[in-house]
Amino acid sequence: MGHVDADWNEQELVEKAQRALTALSLGDDAEALVEVAPTAAEPQARADETKALMLLLFGECSAMVSTLGDGGSAPVKVQVFDEDGEEVSIDQADPPVRTAVRTLLAEVHGNTEAAQEQVEIALANAAPDEVDSLVLQALRWTIRLSVECLDRDLPVAPWISEAVSD
């Protein structure tokens, strides 16, 4: 196995994300955020861990959007939700949420580099509660997209389907 610079590895990240998805699908936002809180002590390592988590989730969302797009003739609608879980238009969304949309769209169009830049910019400029809302947005999309895929018998990463189908 290759050298990992940080205190976490991809498997741990997937497990954290899975626990957070389970918590969120049970309606427990606070617990979801506890699950994905970075474990590193050093600020840069914490930021890197959050970035890796975001990119993991956005990568999965992107894969599911592509699956849904190919599997169905209809374009996939990305919904944006406020803190209360109410749908809002993209123009009314908070800046971190708009960033989440741009990140997802970059991933969907195969531009992972642009997606990474969006996440870096968001994390660099966001207050802690904005970072939380960005993470929750990514988790909510992951849940909604996976449920949509599962409803249509389309493939979903096993760690996601396990989290949402309990």
C-alpha cells in the first residue's frame, strides 16, 4: 500500500461517510456531523481530511447522476436544501451550497480538477457552520441520489446502499 500523508486513509473515510449517511437517513444531522468531524489535530490536516471527504461524496454523487442520466431519458434535477431541509432555488442558496452545486456539476462533467478547486475555495473561505452545511448538502445529495438509483435498480456503491437501506 502506498504512503498516506495524513492520519486517515480512504477506507476510514468511507466508514466515516457511511456512518454519517446512516445518521442523516435517520434524521440526525448533528450526529452525521459528529461522524464526519476530522480526527487530525493539525488545522491543515483537518482541512485536507474534510476536503477528501467532500470529494469522496461528490465523486459518488457524480457517478450516480451519470448513472441516472444514462438509465433514464430525463435530465437529473439537482435540488438544493436549506438548513431545515426545505428546497430553495440555487440563487437563494447560501454561498457554500452554491459552491456545492458547482462542485457537483464539475464532477458530473468529468472535471475533477475544477471540483477539487471549488472544494478548496469553499473550505478556505467558509466559516465552520458553512463547512457543516456544505458537508450536509453532500450527504443529503448522496442519500437522495442513491435512493433514486436503488428505486430504479441502478448500481450504487455498496457502502452507500448499506447506509441508506437499513
